[in-house]
Amino acid sequence: MIRPSERSPSRTSRRFAALSGDTFYAHMSETEAARNPLFGGRVAHGYFLISAAAGLFVDPDYGPVLGNYGLNELRFVKAVKPGDGSRCGSPAPKKVCVATRAGAR
């Protein structure tokens, strides 16, 4: 399952930093991040990207729920800079039959 490309806006990254407390210089300062060749400029928070991706797979309306058992072998293999696009995907969920009691929703 592939969802449409999402953008990582600078303002959202700054709000995430304030909320999470992750004010690492590579997320906050273009000048300081550019000094480090590992980053080459400001980069988005990896955990923000994971959180945003999780929201792409959730239907806000009441209905069936897909369980989230976490992530195995999560790696941040490429820096995402503010304004870059990113895509996420997931294998199609396996069909599971669940027995319910009469009258239960």
C-alpha cells in the first residue's frame, strides 16, 4: 500500500521540536546543520516522519481497527530536509476472521 507523497514543512518541524523537546541543532538551525557534512543542512525529525506516516494509514471514522504492533528494524537511511517529499508503504494487510457475539458491534 503506497500513500501519496507528503511534504515536510519547516514550520511543522519546529512545532514537533517544541512538542517533543528534540531541539537538536540539525533540526533547528540551517547554519549549524550545514557545518556538519553528515547533514549538509537542516533535516526533519525522523520520529516526526514516522508519526506522520502512521497517520496516513488510519481512517478517522468509526470502523474496523488495524492493530499497530510497532516497527521492526526501523532505520533512518536518508536525511529528509524541510520541503522534501517522502512516501511510505506497507504490505497489504492479511485478512483475519474474527468471531463476534450476537448483538456485538
